[in-house]
Amino acid sequence: MLGKHEKLWKLYDLDPKIGLRSFRLNFIRRLEYDVGKYKRNTKNSDIYQALALTIRDTLINRWNEVQESYRLKKTKRIYYISMEFLVGTLLESNLVNIGMREIATGALIDFGYDLEMIAKEEHDAALGNGGLGRLAACFLESMATLDLPSQGCGIRYEYGIFHQQIQDGYQKEAPDNWLSHENPWEISRLDLSYPVHFYGHLKDKVSLDGSSKWIWVPGETVIAQAYDMLVPGFNTRTVTNLRLWKAKSGEEFNFDYFNHGDYLRAVEDKEKSENITKVLYPNDNILQGKELRLKQEYLLVSATLQDAMRTFLEEEGTCWERFPERVFFQLNDTHPTLAIPECMRLLIDRHGLQWEEAWSITTQCFGYTNHTIMPEALETWSIDLFGWILPRHLEIIYAINYNFLEGLRKRGVSEDVIKRLSIVEESTPKKIRMAHLAIVGSKKVNGVARIHTELIKKKLFPEFHSIFSHKFENKTNGITYRRWLLTANQRMSEVITRRIGNKWYSDLSKISKLEEFSADPSFQREWMITRKENKVRLATVIQSKCDVTVDPNSMFDVHVKRIHEYKRQHLNALRLIHDYYNIKENPSLDYTPRTVIFAGKAAPGYYLAKLIIKLIHSIADVINNDKQIGDRLKVVFLPDYRVSLAELIFPAADLSEQISTAGTEASGTGNMKFMLNGALTIGTMDGANIEIYEEVGDHNIFIFGKTIEELEELKRAGYFPTGIYESNPMVRTVLDEIMTGKFYGGKKDLFKDIFLSLTKGGDPYFLLADFESYLSIQEKVAIEFKDKFNWNRRAIINMARSGRFSADRTVQEYAKEIWEISPVRQKEPRIKAV
Ligand SMILES: *Cc1c(COP(=O)(O)O)cnc(C)c1O
């Protein structure tokens, strides 16, 4: 058991021989003194708590050491600001990263426990919706692994993304009260709190020298209080932190009310200000312009900027011109864009800088990552709401815009173009365009896959691109394989390591050596045994969650992600109806057995997405209960898609469904997790699918559907989905089925709105345009799945060529080309005895 990673352990304080003993000792202490239990009367959850706290000790030790070294070396620091961090569970990935998985396993065995069982006690930290939040979590882990002085900055929502329950095929939302289970990973930092102001008005103050400036007299002040979650890098002593801000009432109680004897009102007001960080908005790629959301965004950036400036002042005093050498703020989408006017406000109003100086500093310190080009997701705020909540920032934004537009006018830019570039949209009501503010105020702007960056330059912001072409860059997304392979698919990792050694553990590009074994029958055998184990494990989950028995030998055809029209889960659903009728009409059809697995949450207010969930359930109901279909086709919907469930799904998938309308999915990262775990992709030429295609080549991926150019051509020529419906009998049969046929879900006209959206509604995501192409490529998949040897060979090639999609590669590109920051490697301590 012990000994395999001896070299690794030596990096970490302790000789492996004494490592186990001291680990055990620490663990017992935690169990007894922190959890308050001893050997008897302990539950699995107590063991989990004690184990997590034991690990946390190591993390705190190292984090303090790391922070001290940054202070002494005066390093530049990266602040990765994001409204979402979809962290998931931490026990196992932290153990893997600090090289203590085996010690912990050994220590638990001595106590009669199994690590995998204990790990199940942990609840996901689900402070995000989907890809954007998960990306932030992957980046944090990579930044630590690459020894970059950095931290994540987010909000400590009391309620994370809702839990999805399915009742009668419908999604029901239940609150995710994740903090009601003790969170052993977080450290509350009562010493770090900052006032954050809202509302009020501006007052003109004239100084003795005659100069005048605006003073913001706020109407409400709340306190942002810091909590840290520590994130260890892999195979390094570097630990970074995710700093999460919680809103606390500014004054313990409002004494005015007290004096009037209104005790309850005083308590109520306290509650109200603490509401700001109560709940994560559950929308993915849709804007919901609510007052509370704007307050959340401002709280995050104001606290983060004040915190960064405090650190800077401690280390540099008031040499503000050095600020850009010491800090860089990366904005994960426009949600934290208020950081730009907030930086200006703090430099001018609090630290007394002049406008020009403050602007020159600010514009060197920010990078903006765009995540979508879909209009419904682009963030804008009406001037009225904005000015009411943040009057001073509205003034600052007007001034930024004035200077920007005047500069353009001097360069002879036409008023027509100026109108389109303005940060203020001249609509009724007028609106602030957050993306424009982010572009004007940032040093760099990036998209998240090559095609997406091209679309940003050519379609979304062509005028900005022609003015600021030097600002625009691509940074194709990546994922941390430490979580998505080493932790989630431990057995497969061991199978790989037996063939190619463990160099790939610290550099995913080295996994390319695996390609030599792709056609090696003995390797394929081991590979298949492991995949079968993973599929059996998932089949057990399906049995218990969906009450459907599935065959682990069937193809696991997997479509998991947020439910969205642009992601086209309903295209997959139409395919299932087609296949069902195909088997019914040809009862002896040689149909390659499939288990089609869906999972994903719909935004609670997204009517059509929720209806798609119901449609999938109705289809599953019919298909799974039809004796004639038998084991050839099963359809399941796993409820409550989240990181910990995803970790069970990816290692068991044969086919990865990435079928968004070309030009809509910015990058996708689920596609990368599938590839890394040995699934073949069926997908459109969209987002990072294109780059996966380029890595693996035509033979190792199933591409279908219209390209962006072809869709544009179609739009130009006039797209008439009703025409397809009327002229194509197959499309007609399938669509009629969801209107009137077997899949009616127990209620007439239940799915009418899906039908209408695909026909008279203009089929905005081109399902009908791509339907036949999708069916025929699925047929190809079915035939080729039967040739096990070649399927496996191609799946192994996919794994071997996944190196480019490591978040390490992505973060290294950010570090070099945007952040201009170098690694700071911590010295390895001398091995010491306890
Ligand atoms: C990776 C991941 C996503 C993003 O998936 P896409 O297929 O890229 O949309 C969403 N949710 C969870 C839980 C994930 O792990």
C-alpha cells in the first residue's frame, strides 16, 4: 500500500515512514477535540470532518508560508474575480494534490473505514451554474499547481445552485443549504472586513484651494466579511485561497429604531442587508436584471478591490504608479466589470489621485474574459436602477464614456459608429453596456475558444476590434485533469501509469505516449475492464436514482450539461422518437443497444428548458416500458447534475453529445472531460469541438451539422422550418408525435410550445436544419461501436491527444500573454522528524 509515491511524500514535510504515524495522531486529535468524538459513537460524517480538518492543518501551514514569501518577494498577484465558483467536493482532490491519498487511505483502514465511503459524506460546494463557474474552479487549481501568486475572489452564497428533484417528469427546485452541514474547508477571517456602500446621493465639496470634488453620501452600508477556502496545487507546496465575501449588517442594529422602541424593525433591517449574499442567481447564459444581483456584483468587486489595495499599501505605501506591477484583476465575464469604475473611485475619492493618473493605472490592471455572444446573455443595466444603487459609479462611467467617445471623434470616427460603441445604449430606458465598459477599461479581452474569439472580433465587437485590435486574444479553455481523471477515474489513471509511467501526472501533454498502446490488445483489455467497472458503477447509480435497469455492455450515450435550447437536448429527444419508431416499424432491426443518459438543470424561470426536461421523461417512459424495444434502447434522466455526479458520469461514457447550434457554445468544457476519459465525441463544428477535431482528426470524432457559414447562408436565403416540416415525412412524423402521439405526457397539447418553437416559431436553433445530418451520423456511430477493437483504439487516441485541453496550458497562456506574471516556487523544506 505505502511506498508507491514515496518520492512525492518527501516533498511534504515528513518521511513516509513516520508520515503515517503522525497523520494518524493528528487525525485522532481532530476527531476528539474538534469533532468531539472518540472511537466509539462515531458516524461516517464525524470521520469525514476529522479527516478534512487534518488535511486543512497542512493546507493552512503551507498557505501561511506561501503568503509570507509573496510578501517578502513583493510578487505580482492575480485576482481572479468571478461571481461563480463551481467547486464540488474537496476531500479527495485535496488529498491527491498534496500527495496524501495513500497515507489517508492507510490511516482510515487502521480505524476500519474506507476512504471512498467517507468521501461520500461531503456535500458539493456548488456556488455556480455550469461551465463558467466550473472553469473558475479549474483555473484556481491550475494557478496553484503552476505556483502563480494568485487568489480566487467570489461570493459566499448561503444557498448554492438549487437541488433538482424530478416529480412526475417535471423539475422541482429545492434549496441548497450547503452551510448547514459544517464546512471544514473554510476559515473565517474576522480580521478582514470592509464597508460597502449603496444608494444615497452625491454632494459637491469645494476644498480650500477652490477645487471641487464629488462626495458620495451613501444611503446604506453593509460590511463584506472574508472567508477563505484553501486550494492546494498538485506536487508543489503552493496553496492558494478562494476568498469568498459574505454581507453582514453595517451596524449591529439601527439605533434610531431602538430609540423609538422598534426592536423588531431593527432586527429586520439587519436581516435585509445580510440578504445580499443569501442566494446564487440560478441562470446560466441568461441575464436577469435584478437589483439584488447588481448589489451582489458590487459587493464582490468593492470588497476585492479594497482588500487588494490594503495589501498593496502595506507593501508599497502610496506609490500607486507601481500598482500595475503588483496586481492584475481577471474578470470572469462582465459580472465583475464594476471593478473598473470601483478602482477609479477608490483611487480618486479615497486615495486622492487625479483622473488621468487613475485611468492610466486602472487600464493596465484588468483583463476581461467574454463567455458568450448570445444577445440574451449580454449584461446591461438600466441607468435608473444603476444610478439609484450606485450614483457615484454612474458619474464615473459617464466620464469614462465621455473621454472615450471624444477620443474617437478626434480620430474622425463617424457618429453612427460612435453610437454603437458607446458604453451607454441610447434606448428607453437608457442602459449601461457592461461589455463595452469592460473592453474600454481592460488591457486585454479574450474569448474562450478560437472560433469564439473570431466571432467576438468579427461579429460581436467588430468596431472595438478595429480600434483596439491589440487588446483581443484567444485563450481556449481547459480543465484540471487532476480532478477529472486522477481523482474521478483513479483506476484508469493507474492503468495508464502502468504503461507510460507517471510523468503525465505533472504534465498532461505527456499522456500522448499512450497512443503507442492504442492498438495493443493487452492494454485494450485492461482499459476495457476498467471502463466496464466504471459503467457498472454508474449503472448502480442509475438503478437507485431512476429505477431503471441498464446494461453496462450497451453504449453509454451521454448528454449532460445545463438544459438550454442552444445546447439542443431536444434535438437528441427528436432522435430518440425517430429511433423508437424505426425499431417499432422494423421489429427485428439490428439496433446497437444504447443507454441514453441525460442530466442537467434548467433555470427555474426558463419555461421551454423545463418543458424539454418533461419531454425527455415522457419519451423515457414510453421507450423504457415497451417490451418490443427491450434492452435495445433505454433512456434515463439523472436528477441533480453537479460536479460530484459528473465525476461518476464522465469515466463511464462511450459517446459524448456536444450538439449545440454552430456559433452558440463559446467553448464547452464538458467536451474535454469526456475526451480525457475516453469517450468519442458526436458534435457540431462549435466552440472547442473544433479544436478537439483538429487534435484527433476526422477518423476519431463524429462531426455533423451545418457550419456557422452554412447557417448564415441559410439565414440569408431564408430559413423556413415549416417548409421542412411539411415536405419531409420523417420530420413530420417525429414532430407530430410530440403533438398528438404516444409521447403526449398524459396531457393534450403539453408539448405544443416545443412544436411551435420548431415550426412557426422559426426554429431559432436550427434543429430541423441539422436533424437528418444528426440521424445519419448516429447511424454511423452505431455501426462503428460494434467494432470494439477500433472503437477502443480511437477512444484511447482521444485520451492520448487531450493534452492541449489541460487548464495548465490555458493558465500558462494567461500568465504569459495577459497577466505578465512568473511562478514563485516554494522551497522544499528539509525532512524533519516529529
Ligand atoms: C463541466 C461542467 C459543466 C459544463 O459543461 P458543458 O458541457 O461545457 O456545458 C457544467 N456543469 C458541471 C457540473 C460540469 O462539471
